[in-house]
Amino acid sequence: MHYSHGLSSGRLAQIVGTFVVIPVLILAAAGFWMSKTEHLFESKYHMKASLSKSYGLEPGAPVVVSGIRIGRVKQVDLNDRGTVDLTLQILTRYQDMVKDNSELRITKSGVVVGQTQVDIGMGTASSPVLAEGATIRAIEPRDIGDLLNEVEPVLMAVKQTLLRVETITQDLQGGLKAGGKALEQVALATQDLPAVVASVQRTIASVEQTATALPAMTGSIKRTLSVVDRVTADVQQTTGRLPAILDSAQSALTSVKRLSDSVEEVSQELVPVIHTAETTLSDVSILVRGAKQTFPFSRFTQNAGPAPKEQQGRSQPGTQSLRGDQLHR
């Protein structure tokens, strides 16, 4: 037999009442807590806004100011103009935060993803408060297409920059190669540096020796210059005498010319005399040969003997000897 069969009807009613009252109390507590959380019993006022799109907003989406929830989206409707009308339900105790110059934006509860919400920016303290049913100015988020259109020039600029960087990198590589070749040439030149330094040292030593001998060379140059000065003075003196010498030479040349003219005239006059003398000598020679062949001159010629050699050597061509031994030649 069950133990409940032994209970009285009053006791059974108490037990049943307890099981009914406890869930009701739990439901009432939950409803009170939910009503407090949703501010069901607080006073509220409404504002309106207009958007070109809904951007994923739905009734019940939170309305926040500086990250604090001050209300919710009550209604999202499409009007006859093709735009979206929003009705916002804001708690009256936050009405002082929504000013005439406040702006409405559509954001996400997270950085990139999350629940779509309405974010209202606080206006300046001097601006008036928006009243019941007023329209708040909405700033719509940029569409992905608009963002792409704005990003495209940036991407093109980045692409061109990358191309320039690539060109600069290639030029830099060429410059590095040229620098490597230059370093190789410097290394080669460095190998010849000791010989160049030795040559420079020899040159310096030669310059020092020349500098040491410079005073003596300067004295010699001074002496040479003094000699040149004296020679110049002598030349000047001689040059001063030169006109008289030239005049004397001119006179001598004139006299020589006159003498030459006289000699030429005498020579022209002597030519007929010489011809006459030659003719006369030829006639005398004929007479002498004829006289030598006659007696007694022929006898004298034979007794005279040959002519001396000195006299023969002294005889001039063109003149004939009167000795008899030359008549037979």
C-alpha cells in the first residue's frame, strides 16, 4: 500500500499547492529579472533615421552610445522611395546624450564580425537635445564596392611602387657588380702601390737634392745674368758703332765697284794689245828662226849647246825663247 493512501486530504492539498507555487514563483522571478534587464518598466522615447540599405539591421538590434546600450531598434521598414526607415527606442534617462548634432552609424559588435548594431555619437554639450520623434542624421557605412574602387588606385600605386623597387633593386645589383669590379681594380692598384710609393720617395729625394743645390744654382744664375748684362752693354756699344761701320763698308763697296769697273775697262783695252803682241812675237819668232839658219848665226847656235833646265822650266807658255836650240822644235 502506497504511503500517500494514508495521508489526509488536507495534507495532499498542501503538497500539491507547494509543487504549483514553486514553479510560479520561479517564473515570476525570471520575468522580473528579464523585465529589469530589458528595461520594460522604464520610460522610453522614439527617434527616426533613414538609410539606403538595412545593412543587416533587424528589430531588437542594440542601440549604443560609447559602447553602452541605451535602447534598441524597434522597427525596420522599407518605404515607397526605396530607402529604409528605422525606428529607434531610446531610454529616456539617456536622452541628454543624444544631441542635435549627433550622428548615427551602423557598426558591428565585434571588430570585424558580430551583431549588427546602431552606434550613436554624442554631440556637443551646447547642442540641443533631440526630442520625441526627431530624425537623427545617419552616416552609412561604405559599401565593399566603394571600398574596392577607392582601394584600386592605392593598389595600382603600390604595384607601380613595387615595379620601381624591382627596377631599383636591379640597378642596385648592377651597382654592386660595378662596385665589385671597382674593388678588384683597387686591389690590383694596391698591389702596385709599393712601387708607386718608392717612386714617389725617389722623386721626393730628388726634389730635396734639387732644393739643396738651389742656392748654388741661384748664385750661378746671378753670375750668368751679370755676364749677360755686360755682354748686352758691349752689344749696345757695338751697335752704336755699327752705323759708322756700315757707312765705311758702303764706301769701300762703292770704291771696289768703281775699281771693278776700271779693271773691266782696262781689260777690254788690253785685249787688242795682247793680240797685237802675240802677232808681233810670232813675227819675231819667224825672223829668229830664219836668222838661226843663216850664217854665221847657225854656227853660234851649234856651239852654244842645250839650254839649262831651270830656264826651260821658267819659260812661260805663250812666250818663245830666242835660243837656237828651240828653233828646231
